[in-house]
Amino acid sequence: MLINNDDLVLFQGDSITDTSRDRVNDSLGTGYAYITASLFSSLYPHKKVRFVNRGISGNRVRDLEERWDRDCLDLQPDVLSIMIGINDCWKRFSQNDPTSTDSYQSGYRRLLERVRTELPDTKLILLEPFVLPTLPEQQAWREDLDPKIQAVRELAREFEAVYVPLDGLFAAAAARREPAFWAPDGVHPSPAGHGLIARAWLQAAGANLGG
């Protein structure tokens, strides 16, 4: 089990993590971060674990770099979960504002290097970005997203992080139900999609979900 008693677990990322969280009351939002924390607490009620969400909608790696001190390092998480990358891809197609794979990977590496340097005992969980095409034009995203997914896999090996392969997970799920059931716009998960992420996250962290 990756998570110990009295740990602080920090979720970082973009809108998929944010899910309209209440900044004033520091809520977890309504997505996988909330479901993960809820399931974990129900499975391990004896563990006093604090879950914190600092995902911000629209963020790219460059945005995480700008707020990494206050929204990560200053919090001193025991477990850090990062899901970032779909906007680094999406904005190439929606705003003609691309992020190269090299820039994405080097920026991501700088984030992880700072964690390893300043918080050497922090455990890392990296979630790969994904797209589940529900629109024909989203098929073209693969050219941009696939190299970024490979970059996250390489970083997970380099920094000995727990890795959650969401792109493959959602592709497999789409063989059971149509893509829009899991992610209506191909990017933002439905409640079922968030549940899929939460279960994969907990399994990767070593939780026993039972049957």
C-alpha cells in the first residue's frame, strides 16, 4: 500500500482533476479525486489520510510550473498524483497554440526534479493523458498526444513513479460501451469515466478493492 496513516495525498492537474472544486472550502470537486478519496476512506477507515485537490481547468505543464511552489512543494505531500497533458495537445487544435513533445517532457521533468530534490520522500503517481474520440476530428489528435503519452511513460520509469495507463484503459472500456458513455466530449469523463479512473488509481496505489 502506497498510502500510510497521516499521509497527505495531493491531486494535481487540469479540468479532469479540478471538476469545479470549491476553492473557498477546499473541496475535492466531483470527479475522480473525490471518488478516490471516498473509496479509500471507506476501505481503510482506520487510516487518517488527508486528500487535497489543486487541479485547475485549462492548465498545461507550463501552468503547473508557474504555481508549483504554492500548489505543490509548500504543501509537502506524502503522495503526489499528477494528470496533465491533454491541454498541451488540445490547444494545438482548438487555439493553434501547440506544445511540442520536447517542451512538454522537459517541463514535466523539471516539476518532478524539484519534487525529488525538495521532497525526496514523496511518492509519485503519474496518470497518462488520454483522448477517447467521440468526434471524427479527434482522431487527428493522436499524432500529437501519443508522443506525449510516451514521454510520461519514460518519466515514470526515470523517477520510479507509479504509473496509471489511462489511455489504454479508456480504449478498453470503449469496447464495452460507446466512447461517449465514458467521456461525452472525448476528454472530460462522465461519472462512469471518473469512476474508472478512481478504481485504476486505487489499484495502482495498492488498495484492495475486493470483488
